[in-house]
Amino acid sequence: MDYYSRANTWSEKKSSEFQLLKRETGHRIFVNRSLQLDRIKFYGFDMDYTLAQYKSPSYESAAFRLMLNRLVDIGYPSEILKFQYDHTFPIRGLWFDKDRGCLLKVDSFGNLLSCLFGLTVVPSAELHSWYENKFVQLSDRFYVYDTLFNLPEIYCMASIIEFFKALPQASVERNGIVYKELNISYRSLFNDVRGAADAIHNDDSLKRLTVEQIDEFVHTDSDLLDLLEQLKATGAKVFLLTNSEYWYTDALMSYLLGPNWVGMFNYVLVSACKPKFFAEGSLLRVVDRSSGKLKLGTHMGPLQSGVVYSGGSCAEFSRLIGCRGKDVLYAGDHIFGDIIKSKKVGWRTLLIVPELANELFVWKQDQQLFERLQRLEAEMGRMYLHCTLAGSDSNPGPPASEVQRIRADIRDVVRQMDTAYGFLGSLFRSGGRLTSFAYQLERYADIYAQRVTNLRHYPSNYLFRSPQRLMPHESTVTRSATTAFANPSGGAEGDVSGDAAARQDGSPVEAIAATARLAMRANSIVERGRERRTSAPSVEEVHLAASMVSCEESESD
């Protein structure tokens, strides 16, 4: 069989063959940047929302209730205690405008995707009076809610503003709410709610409640112990790095892994003070496990298994265990404290995104909405296909009414898509536009998954391959099924069209560049079996790559 026939056969089998390669959706790990597991010598884990998954919405509802009590204690009206937590409202990645009192869903460029004032969505037609260009830039004026711990805080913030703006005789002003003789600024409301959220964590009230009702608030996972044992069996070192204090860590880890949980890790660091840990850090001290108190002095020697340490810094920790940046894979849920900061010291990163369960469910369940959006965008493109700036009598352009109809249909589909995910839509997108959270995930998380135990479903020498990323000029320009390449006699072989037809001049520079691109593609193809090449691709493999170059990439995980 010649390479053309093999290419066609491979292409015909592609869809069914690659579907078989994909793991069950709930077990998958998704890839932003290629990562080879046999190069990872150290596996690090955060605890909260990573090893220890809290039950939603019961855990967030309890935190919400504690925050309301705290606000009443500092003088807020007791009527706010009637609020009930609505888990369908908040999502991570929202920005709060301290000057205007609005919750903003923002894309990766700072453009507003949606805006809420209290619990009310600000209509798009009114947004210009709030934000002139529907555009914001991150500054001290905005606070980003990027952790799962922020979810009850988001709903508390929105509910408090809704409460005050609905009071009789209340007047909504640009920077606050005037009620009788009181001027309540949005910034002061934010500071109070932010303070209440910090207080329930700092005074341990939420942690004590969690430990007292641990069955109600923490998921058990039988796969967790198996994961740690399998990782250690490969010869890798495993460590726990958490901001939680020892007493709380001990309670949760004992519940999840048993009383001998410390032995499941090669190293244990509590009270790490991330993200400070990845910068100057703090003193590294030993924890007396019998009392939970810190022992005297700063630890100087090597780290030992079975000993719990407190504090430290990334530089000191790396030196003591002998790791070198990219041989560490760290898993956490906090996009800033866990992922961005650890990425900047060279660690590979696994972001845990529990919201993927709902995101993937909607993505599969309402696929027709995404397809309809694509059809509408294609229809809009066809209407303008032969229009030019100058215009002509024969083709004056599409009727304005028709353009408005399609735009209205697109807005309606986007609204339906957002509603399918929840009140504020998807964590990652609004229609075809990605959120700022999605941008940070793509930029800083090498891989991401719904739960950390998904690592169990991949062998220790697995290569997570990132998908082929196309730029707009590549993804929107149609190429012929067969791409031209230089044959041994120096001429062009195969059908060509468009730019390919214009490049049949035999230019040596272009021929070399084309061959290099095809050689890289051939390397990608022969690695489908996850085996690394030890030699350059053959001429036949290059030709095979040429005929496949327009085919969709295989599964990237």
C-alpha cells in the first residue's frame, strides 16, 4: 500500500479510532502544555479542595451562615440572617468593583461579558452608563474572586447590596447607597464582607464546625490512598503542602487516609503561607505531633519522612529535598496561590477544577446550542462574503434588518447557553468568548482535571500531549485535502489550491521550510503510540504527514 492509500485509510478510520482512545470523561486529565510523567520525580498536593473535597453546597452554605452572623456582630441588621445561600448563583473568576458595587464577568482582555448589581443583571443596553466602553483594567479598584472559598463570599456580597438598595427611602448613588442619614459606600460594604470571610477562617470557626460535622462537609474517596501508594511505588517522592494548621490537617487527613496518614507522604508541610511560600517564605519549624505545637528553633537539617514541618519557603524546601523545578508536579485548586506562583518557580502544575463536572455535563447535554451558534456565525459570514468597503450597486450588502435578526439570534443562543450552566453562565466562557479565569487556566495550568485521583488512570510514563493550537489565520483558512510538497525530481506533486498553488516556484527557501514543517508533523504522527523517536522521520513518513496535515489532531490527553 503506497503512502497516499495509507493516508486515506488512516483518515477514514480517524474518528472512530480516536474516540476509542479517549478515557471516560470523568477520569480524564486535560492538557494545555505537554508533560511527560516519567520526568516527574516529586508529586506535591494541596489539601483543601484538592485531596480533601468539600461537599457542595452544604459546606459553602455553612460558611455563608457564619459570615452573616459575623456581620450582625459588627452592627449589620439582623434581617440579613434570613438570607439563604443559592449555590447556582456564584462562580469563580468574578471581579468586584469596589467603587461601583458591581460583580463583573470579564473576558481575557478586560471586556465585560456580564454585570450584576446586587442580585440583578444590568441589561446590556444600560452598561454604557456604568462602564463607558464595556471595558475594565485590573487594578486596586477590583477584587478577583478566584478561589472556591470565595463562592459564599460572592453571594454574601451580592445579597448585602441587594438588601440595602431595596430598603424604603434608599437612594442608589454612583459610589454607594444613601439611606436616611447614612451614606453606605460599596467599598465599606466590601471591606466588611471581606473581613467577615477572613474572620471565619482565621478564628477557626469554620474549621471547627467542619471537624465536628466532618461526615456532612467532607467527601471520602477510596481512590485517594490508592493514588498515593501507586505514586510512591513508581519511585517518586510525594509531599503535602498546605496552608492549613496541623490540627486541622491531621483531622481531615486522618478521616481520609487513616491515623497513619503522615506515612503516606515523604514530606509534610503545614501552615505554608502560600503564596508567600513561593517568595520569601517563613521560618521552617518542626511540629510536635503529640501537642500540635511548634518545637523550639528553626529546622536546618534534611527533611525526614514521618515528621511534620511548618512554614518554610520554596527555595529552602527545594534545596532540602533536592528537586529542580520542572521535576515537580504540584496539584492545587487555587489559580493564584497554588498554580500561578508555583508555575513561576518552575514547577509543573495540575489545577483541580471541581466545576468541570457541571461544565462537561452541559457541554455534552446542550451541544445543539453550540452548533446553532456556529451556524449563525457562519450565516453572518456568508452575508458579508462578497461585500467590500467601496460597495457596489450589484452588491450593496445585507439588509440591516437581516443583520439585526442574526445578531439577536446570536444573543439569544448565548443567553440560553449561559442559563444552562447556572445564573452567571459557564466558568470558562460566555458564548464563544473565554473568561479571564479560562485565560489564566490556559496560561498557568499545564494540565487540569475534575479531581486529583484522575492521575490513577494514567501510567507513570504517560506523555500528556497538548493539542495543536492554530492561530486565526490557520484555523479559518480552508486547505485542500492534499497538500503540495516537493518530490524527488524537484517538481510539485499533488493537487494544490490557494496559497499552495502560488508557491510552486521551486524556491529553495520555501522548499526547505515546507520540508521542515512536514518533518515535524511526521514526528507527531509516529508518536501516536506514545513512543519517543530516536531518529529523524523517513521521506515516506514526511510524505504521509503531508497528506494528513489538514486532519484534526488526535486526542491530546
